[in-house]
Amino acid sequence: MTSIPLPRRWRWKEPNVLPGFGLTFGFVVLYLSLFLLIPLAALIVRPWELGLDGFWRQITTPRALSALQLSFYTAGVAALINSVMGLLLAWALVRYDFPGKRIIDALVDLPFALPTAVAGIALTAIYAPNGPIGSWFNDVGIRIAYTPIGILLALVFVGLPFVVRSVQPVLEDVDHEVEEAAETLGATPFQRARLVILPAVLPALISGAGLAFARAVGEYGSVIFIAGNMPLKSEIAPLLIVIQLEQFNYAGAAAIGLAMLGLSFLILLVMNGLQTLLLRRGRK
């Protein structure tokens, strides 16, 4: 007995978990407007009180350029360091069993829970010239705290979990049979890592590095204590924004913030484009 297909209008529809598109989309737009679009619009509009010339003068002063350069340079280097070390840490957590593995896995998330100011105070106490570790480096002429090296150290601390948690689930899903097949065909361990594993985790690695970079660019609490805050030497852009606010120069602070927003958006746009390109190549 053959079943007679019902007309389209009589067929049962799968129930939707969420309400209709119009209502759902309206909630999304309202939420984004209240918490993202309206604040960003205010940030974009406020600097133009200075005019185009005033805006350009505000972001091109030697102090502002030095702060922006330091923030983006240290954030980029920290993201690169976290990409390498985060990949190695995720690999160890996924591929090996060892005593204390769960403790180390939990410690990875510690920078998420620890207040950034507390992290900054702890790092400063350890790496100051009279600290337990900083004194060793100070004896050989390397000063960590109150220098750009200290800023880099703090940014590595806050950004590492983003890379590990982005790469870890992808490594868990990598098919071991593909690695075994490559080994059977005579591939060396380095070739297996380069040709099998790295292409699989590279999009997630770029995503984690982008998140770590974005967090590091705007980081304030953990950096403020260890940076030294010397203009033109170890002053970061978020601190300069706070200084402008304390001087009631709201338009000037918004101008520096808008410059940071624009540069960050361009860098993240490039990274997202690269990630999309790698994902499309992986599907072919």
C-alpha cells in the first residue's frame, strides 16, 4: 500500500524552539542596540566635537602614538607567544595522561576568574627588582617590572586561556586514524604534525589568537601595576584614556578609544578573513 503525499499546506511542521523570526530578530536587535550599537555610536560621535583637525591632533601626539604603539605591539607579541604555548599546552592536556592533569586543566581558566588587579599586584610582587624572581633577572641586568617586558608578561597571563580553550576541543576531534594512516605511509612525526594536525587546528588557533589579542589590547587592571606608567616608555593606551577622563577631556579620551577601536577592528577583520579562508579550503 503506497502512501499518498499530502498537500504542502497540510503537512505537519517541526515545532520551533524559538519564536518566529520577526520576534526573535527584534529581541536580537534590541539587545545588540542596548549593549553594543548605542555605546559604539556614542564612542564614534563624541570625538568629532573636536573637529577633524582636533581629532587628528589628539591621536597623533607623541604621547598618544607611543601609547598606541606599545599597546598593539605588546598585544601582538603576547598573542603570538600564546599561540605557540597554548597549542603545546592543549596538546599535552588532550594527548597525554599524567598526575595532576585535572589541576593543570583547571588552572588554565584561572585568569578568567581572577580579578585583573589582583593578577597585576601578584605579578608585580614576583617580578619586581626585589621580588623572588625579578631579583634574579635584575642581577644579570634584565628588568622586568615597570618596563614593556612586564606589560608583555601580564598580557600573556590574561590571554593564554583563550588559545587553549579554542584549540583543545578541535584537538580532541582530530581523527587518530588519519594520523595512523600517515604513519603507515611513512610520514615522520614532524610531517604528521605539519600536514595532518596543524591544518585541522589552524582555524581554531587563529580564532584563539584573535581573542587573546583583543583582550590584551584593552587590558588595564593587570597591566597598570606592573607597567611603570612612564609616558613615552611604558604607558599603555587604556591608561592614557583614563588620564584624559580624569582631566575631563572626554572628547580626547573618546578620540583615543576610537583609534583603538578602528585598529582593532581592522586587525580582527583580517584574522577572521584568514580563518574563513582556511575553513573553506579544509572543506574542499
